[in-house]
Amino acid sequence: MTKPVRKAIFPVAGLGTRLLPATKTMPKEMLTVVDRPLIQYAVDEAREAGIEQMIFVTGRGKSSLVDYFDMGFELEATMSKAGKSLDPLAPAKTGFGEIVSVRQQQPLGLGHAIWCARHIVGDEPFAVLLPDDLMVGQPGALKQMVDAYATLGGNIVCAQEVPADKTASYGIITPGETRGDATEVRGLVEKPKPEDAPSRLGVVGRYILQPEVMDILGRGEKGAGGEIQLTDGMAKLIGRQPFHALKVDAVRHDCGDKAGFVLANLAIALDRPDLRPMIEDYLASR
Ligand code: UTP
């Protein structure tokens, strides 16, 4: 019997330097894709997957991420008085205690950010969602992973084939046996050069992990880029616990990158019947 995945960590304390100057005072995860911030897409995906508690790992200048999910008393009162519909605010509503936040005082790496949530996670399996990886799928990527977890158990990372010349931007998997969409993970290496990469199967921003990874991350060992890497921590679980990479049926937009962010806006706008005609007209006129 696997314990259900009820908690999800959203590490949102990074500096977002690839999107400067936009991210100088604005958290990357608050950047808007069409009409909602990236964090909203990630929280919606987690809810659909049955997650009950959203844990934001924040840092300095990131309070707007938590405020966004608060009740907007003044806004609601003013809009109601003016006879405006409150429907546009509905997605940003959360239940009492559904969102909690912890601080990562210094951005020491993704692995360190995850470790900062250890007391809230306790001894339960948990999900991790990187909101700048916007995943568009039906059902959502995390729901597909939670469904696979019911039979696979252990640890599951979301994986995609990445271009051969881009392995240095990903954690790369040494693959074992593949059954359907799930591949056994025999090894993990963070940001290898193309000539050192064991495959082109790269980890993207969704994970289901067992709590034992927290003790490993707590050792504070530094890896690629001098950061405490989640990939290195996860690699130490291989052989001790089941570990799989799952290819999900979803499109990934890397919104931590300028071109990826623009393409995400375009793709999501084209999926919206109210916006599609205008965007198509514009593209046709170019
Ligand atoms: P990235 O590798 O995209 O780093 O982090 P970044 O700092 O956000 O962006 P760039 O590379 O400078 O443009 C992946 C995820 O891990 C979080 C980020 O917020 C992002 O969601 N993160 C990273 C932390 O929370 N803390 C860290 O110390 C590092």
C-alpha cells in the first residue's frame, strides 16, 4: 500500500535571472500567461491531482505569491459595490490553511529549497511542482503521475526527451527497463555536457518523492554550479527505493526562458476561443 500524495512543494525562491529585468522586483512565478500568473496554473494542476496542502518555499521579495491567494477584501467589496462580477477572482480562492509558506533565506539551490519544507512534509510522500515549467495536458501532468504512483510507488520524476545539445540544462537519466510510459531510473546526473550524458531523457519540473530524500538533502552537499541540487539527492535513493521516470501526455512550456514564456502565451491564447481569431489574424498578417 502506498501512502497517498497529499502535499506539494512549490519552490519559488529562485532569482529568475534569465528573465531579467522583468524579475527584478516581480517573482518569476507571478508573470502572467494570458490572464493568470504561472503559480495559478501550477496550483490548479496540483488541486486536480488531489493535493490538499500547497507549500510555497519563498524568499525575499516573493510575498506577492502568497498574497495572491489571500481573500481580496477591499477588491471584492469595491467590485461588488460597483456591480461587477467576482467570477474572475474565483481561481485565486483557496481554502483555509490550504496554502502554507516557508522561507529559503538564501537561494542555495533547488535541493536546498525542497529541504526547507521538511518539517511541513513530515514522513509523507510529496509532490514538487516547478511553476515555471508550465505543463498543458488533460488530465494534468501531476494527475497522470499520481495515477502511475498508485501502481509504481516509490519516486517518480516527469521526463521528456530533450535535444542532444541541451543536456546541460537538465538532470539526465540513465535508463533501465521501460514498461509503457514508465522507465526505471538507474542513475541521475545534473547538467551533463552532451558528450557525458547517459541518455537524452531529461527530468522536467514535476516529481513525486519519498520523505527520505530530505535527510539526504540535509547533508548540504553541493553539486553542479555550487548549488545543493535536488538531482544529486534523488540519485542517492536509486537502488534503495523504486524510482521511475514517467513520460506524461502533456506539452511543456519552459517559462523560465524568454522564448518559452512567449510561446506559452501564444499557445494558451490560441486554445482560447475568445482570443484565437484575433491572434490568428495577427499571425497571418506577419
Ligand atoms: P531555476 O533553475 O529556474 O533557477 O530554478 P531560477 O533562479 O529560478 O532562474 P534563473 O536560472 O536564474 O533564470 C528552478 C526552480 O527552483 C526554484 C526556482 O524558483 C524555480 O522554481 N529555486 C531555485 C528555489 O526555490 N531556490 C533556489 O535556491 C533555486
